[in-house]
Amino acid sequence: MIAKNLESLLTMYKEVVEKVDLGIHVIDSTGKTIIYNKKMREIEGMNINDVLDKNLLDVFRFGSADESTLLRALNNGESIQNVKQTYFNNKGQEITTINHTFPIQENGLITGAVEIAKDVTKLEKMIQENIYKKGHAPYTFDQILGQNERLKEAVETSKRAAPTASSVLIIGEAGTGKELFAHSIHNGSSRSAKAFLAQNCAALPDTFMETLLFGTEEQGETEGRPGLLEQADGGTVLLDEIDSLSPSLQMRLQQVIQEKKVRRAGGTKDIPIDVRVLATISEDPIDAIAAGKLRKDLYYRLSVISIFIPPLRERKEDIDELTSFFTEKYNHLFGMKVSSIDKEVKSYFLEYDWPGNIRELEHVIEGAMNLMEHEETLSFGHLPIQFRYKSGSGGRTNDLEKIEGFLYQPGKTILPLDDYIHEAETYYIKKALQHHNFNVTKTAKALGMSRQNLQYRIRKYNIGKSDDS
């Protein structure tokens, strides 16, 4: 009975090891592989027979034996946590993992080592491509549109800041155009002919942000890898969402800006750099400091010059100009000739609060023009359906309110819910079809459903062109 229970338990352990979504690699006291799960085989691109019962160094290539976290755990009794390792399989393919590695002990003796690995090979390649790709800044101050006084003040402050070498903190909600201001500052400076490199600080985990920003000096590498701050030497680095960096990385960045020197991760020497740092934040930096998201010393170092960009809801006098600009932009891209926006849409735009700011306005216009064919006037019915029923409709009696009046009137019996939904859906589909001249493809797109789904409802509700609205 005991043997049977032990066999059952071993089977369950084997199933767990095979199914877990992390690589598991176990070696014995001689360095031979004794456990090598499915996820580890996928990470390393190996068959189990190529690895099982073979010495680790006969299968994988490291810069040196000491670079293998498994062998370090086995030979030195080290517990190694959250360490990045780059090595090669027997086909010469580069593999990068983040490892947790532990020695296995029995009666005080080390009898093996286990490694739990997470694959980051693709992410590491993306980082290196980012590091070695020198960017450029396509925008200038001429492309910042609007007559709002606070906006004009932000532009004037930016123009005065451009020729200096000081750091700049650009403050504004998402979608207000912070990157456009950063590009313009770089292009208005003496650094305009040099690199402009931008990085969103919320896009990657700390382990990779450290490598990306400061570079790395790993064992076995003769030259190491420069980070963004080195790569942009003589130019500008834009760090978007600076409050997303961990406190430790914020402290290192503050030191780099202050000392104008960078030390690579794993390195021992300081490398002089001449780089201007621009940073953005989407909330009031004082609130971010109070919440522990932004270090006070980094804030003071970055905010030598602070630029506040007003949200679109506070500069609605600029909506007409921005709308015209985006309409012309997509006329050019789509080969269209939209020449006007009807009064109902203009009224709606002025009443709406635009939580997504200018970016949202552009997306709405792009979406509307995707629903147009040969029309020259953008009307309310062209606006994306998910946008039409957001709050703040400018007092417009929308189609859902028409449905309510159609189905429920004073003195009229309230319909059962299923009947109400049936009549409301039928009514709305009829109106949408009429608006698009019974073009099923365009109507389906406007309603956010497939053509087949719409055709099914047309048949189900027996809707035809001759139906009364």
C-alpha cells in the first residue's frame, strides 16, 4: 500500500513539474541533468534526450563555468535569486532567462541544484534593438496648434528652455501632447543634429530598465553594452512616465544627471556623458511625491524647468482648429475630400469633456472618416458608436432616447424586458440601415458587429427597405 501511494505521489509530482509554466532544470552532484521539464525544453529549444543524463557543460555554452547559475549553486552552495543569464544551447542559439537557483542538500551535503527559469529571450532582443536604434524627433513648435493662453504660455516656456542644457519636466494628462513638446525642445536646441532617444518607463520591468538606461558590463563580454544614456551622448533622452521607475532606479538616474557620469550594471568605472534629460509625468508631481511614486531629489533635479500642458477640456477654443487639422490629415492619408463638420458634431465636441485629450479627438475623427464613403460633411452618424453614447452629448436627443420615447409614453403599459429589447434592437438597426442607405457592410461596421451577425438580425426581425421608421 505504501509503495502504491508513493508511486501515485511521484506521478503527481511529475505531472506538476511538466505542466507548470516555468522552466525547471535539476542537476545531480556530478552536474548531470536529472529533471528537465517541458517549459524548459521550450525555452532552450532542446529535446529531452539531448539534455537528460548529460553533463550541463557538454550541452550548453557559457562564458565560463562560473557563469552557470546552476553550477554556482552546486559548487558554492549559493542561493541565487532573480538573476539574468545569457548562454547558448548546442545549436548555437542565444538564450536569456531570469533565474531563481538553489542548492539541494541532504544531511548537510549538497547533492544537486535546481533552477526555476523565466524566458526573456525575445524581450532582451527587443531591448538591444531599442538601444542600438538611434531615434529622431520629427515635430517642431510650428506643429503645436492652439490659441489657448495657457497653451501659448507652455510653448513660450519651452522655446526659452530649448537652447539651454537644463533638464525639463513636462507635466500633462495622457494624450495632451507631451512628446510633441519634447521633440520641439530637442529640435530647438543645439543638440538637434544628435540622437533623440525616447523610452516609456512603464513598459519594462526593473531588471530590463536598468540595462536599457545604464547599460551592462557582464562577465565574458569584452566591451559590454551601452545604455540609452550613453547612446544619446551629445543628444537628448526622453523618459516618459518617469514616476513608473522604481525608487532605486530613480536614485541612480538622479546621480547620473547630477554627476554627468554613468556606471553600467556590473561595471566598476564611471563613463562621462553629455546628455540632456527630458521627462514626462501625467499627474501633479507633488501628488506623485506624496504617494511615494516620485523621489523628491529626482523631482528637483528634473524640474529645473517645468512645463504644464493644459488638458483639452480647458482649451476648448482650440477644438475647431484641431478638428480641421486632423480632418485634413486623414483626407490626405485616405484619399478623401471631407470639407466640413456639421453643427451637431461641433456642438457635441464642445460639450464633451475629452478624458483622452487630443489623442482621443484624433482617434474619433479617424474612426469617423473610416465610416465615410463619398460624403464631404462629417455628421453625427459617422462618429464611432462607442463614442456617441458617452456622457456629455451636448444636449442631443440621441437614438437611445428616441427609442425610449418610441416604446414608453405616459399612460402606455410598460413592456416586458424581452419585448422592449426586441423592439429597441429592431428600431435601432432600421435607423442605422437607413442612415447608411441599406449598405450592410458599412452598417455592420458602425454597429460594431460582423456582417453575418447583422444579416442574421435583418432576417430575424424581417427588416426591409420598405419598413416604416
